[in-house]
Amino acid sequence: MRERVKNTALAGLFVLMLVLLYFSMTLGVSTEGGSLSRILGVSPQETPSELEPQPAVQLRTLAVCTPAGVHMPESYDEKQEMETAVSTLYTEAVGSAQAGVQVTQEEYLELLQNPAVYLGFDTELPFFLLRRWAGLEAGERESRLTGLVLGLSDGSVVLAWRDAETGQHHMAQTAAAADRLQQVCSAWQGNNAVFAFEEDGLSALCADEPVLLSAVQGRSYTVKSPAFVQAGELSREVLSGFGFNPYLARVYEQDGEIVYVEGYNALGYNVLRVGTNGDLVYTSGAEGQGISLGLPEESGDNLSMAVEGVRVLLNELSEKAGAQGVYSLSELDEQEDGGLVLLFDLTLSGCAVLSERPGAQVTVRGGQVVSLYMSPRSYEEADMYALLPARQAAAALPQQSACYRLSVRYSEKQEGLLVPVLCSTEESNGME
């Protein structure tokens, strides 16, 4: 009889242990010393670090006006080196910029004939985002721009840009050091580029578009599906990154896709679909549910913080999925219902990958991601490819009211092989 009571008590304790483990997993009760993590193989939840706005875009192009002429980077490594050299000057100039005043196109282009730095973006960016990414208060939402000039006017460093919405050119005085700009420009003496307004044969391009004159090569890449496609399931880390409990999510197979579902009773269900090629599609189940971006409560509707939160989330999910590439903001749309739709290009060596869909598309509402699409892939370096010379590409462009900008992008030449190609994008001319 005593032995039977003993066995019953042990069985009861075992059941109690299972119940406690269940509530620890589902309710987020931490276990001392991370014992739950060690027993079940689940990584302990990390304390979210405070978000600090960082640039969410890759530079499309960069040019330095030197005493010897115009210099552009001829490789990704040189581009990174030039970006690093310009970063302090750029931060000083953006951080101290006064209100912009309207100038003529001629006055704007004149800056490019003196010591100056031109930075070109692959999308229209609100100027207040540049301020936030430089660590400053956002300020007013005054201009949208695709390029920025740091130049000299009357011995002082100024910022100048063309407003993408109005076509007007603006210039703002800054407190950046003029000698720092001259030092940056003097560091690159090679004359390997011109601006489009300096040559008649480049008239199809936007006047301030820098054109590399030398022939260059770019690295190609082979594309592979991420490891989870071969494994037939997502890792616990990836599921946790999407806010799913790996042990409670139900798993289904539908038309070759893996579907993870986690319910919130009457509120609805969160769904994560894994495509046959590795695409990931997440949708939240109900109002107020989604992937938290870890934003402070007072900044839940702050656009710049939301962009930064999404950038961090995409990088973390990509790393957990074993994928490569950097996500670069390509479009943002503030919706009437308060939602924010963000599109990102996937970039390799600083160049966007061409595809039918964006590299990632994210909808944010109330500081939470309510829908997300991303296409994680792994890449391996392959052969070098020669790019079409920019002069030759510019000569083939039609002469019309619009103007064009050139950029290197990755295109799938054959299945599983990405090669660099020179592409053109059309822009409103904005001639005055």
C-alpha cells in the first residue's frame, strides 16, 4: 500500500512538472539559469536592444569631384572605402543644414565643378529620414530626393538637391568644415568619370548623373535555396523570429507548401507559409496581433523608427534562415488607415537583384508587422562579368522629355546564375 501511494505521488509530481513546463513555454515564464532552454533546445528570448536609426538604403552611386576631375569607385570595396571617408562630412552637413532655399539648375550644377561629393539613391527619400539616420530629430517633411550634393559655395559647405516632387532645386547652408570636404576630394585623384551635363553624347541622362568612363567587371553569383527547403521544415529560431511558438504551431502541407498556423482563439490565426522555392509569407490573424518591432510605445507611429524596426527584423530573419544579401529600402507608402507599406530590394555587393517581386514587402500597423513577404536565398561567388560601358548604354537611350539614370543590378541570366548588368531607370526631367 505504501509503495502504491509513493508511485502515485511520483506520477503526480511528474504531471505537475509537465504542466509547469507548458506554462513556462506558453506564458513566457523564465526559468532560472535558462534550464528550459537547455532541456528543450530553445534559445532564451533575448532582451530587445534599443533601436537606433541607421541608413536603410544602399547608395546607388557615389562620385567625388576632385582637382583632377570626377572620380567614381570601380569596385564594391572602393565604394565602401569612399563611403567611409565621406560619412563624417555627410553627417556634419546633414546635421547642421539650415532651411533650404530655391536655386536654379545652373547654380545647382555649378557645385559639381568645384570640390564636391555626389550621393545617388535608388529611391525617393524624404529629407527628414536622412536627418533621422544621421542621429538627429526628424524635422519637417519638406522634400523628397534621389540625390544629394555636398559642395562649396562662397567658401562654405552646402547641401543641394532636386526635389523629386516639384522638380525644383534647393540649397542649404551647413556648418560642416570646408577643409574636410577638400581633404576628402583630394584623396582620389583619378579622373575616370564625368557628369552627364558635361558631354553632349550623354544628353539622354539626367544632367547630374555621374558616368563612369572606364570599363569594369562585376562579380556573378550562383543562387541556392536556403537549407530549410531541403530540410522540409523551418528551424525553431526562424519560427520564433516570426513570433510563433515552435511547440504549439500546427503544421500542414498544402500544394507542396508548408503552412504553420498558430491560433488566438476567437481572435484569429497567425499564418506562415513556406513556398516550394523558400519564399516566406506571414499574415497576422487579427487586429492588434502581429510581430512586434520592439518600438517604444510613444514611437509606435513614428515612420523613421518603424523603418528601422523592419530593417532590423528582416536582417535577423535572413540570418536565422541562413540567407545572404542586404535589404535596402526601395519604396514607402503611408496609407490612409494608418498602415505603412515598405518595399525592400535585396542587394548583393551593393546592387539590387532584379525580380518580379520585391526582395521583401512589409505592412506595419501600430508598431507591429501585420504582413510580411520575403525571399531568403543563399549565394556563392562565381565568375567575373564585363559590364556594358556606360557611354555606350547612354547612347542607346531614347531622347525624350524624361531623363535616365544608370545603375548596376543583378539579373538571372540562366537558372541559378545572377550576373551584373547595367540598367536604366526613367525619371522626370525637371528642366527649368
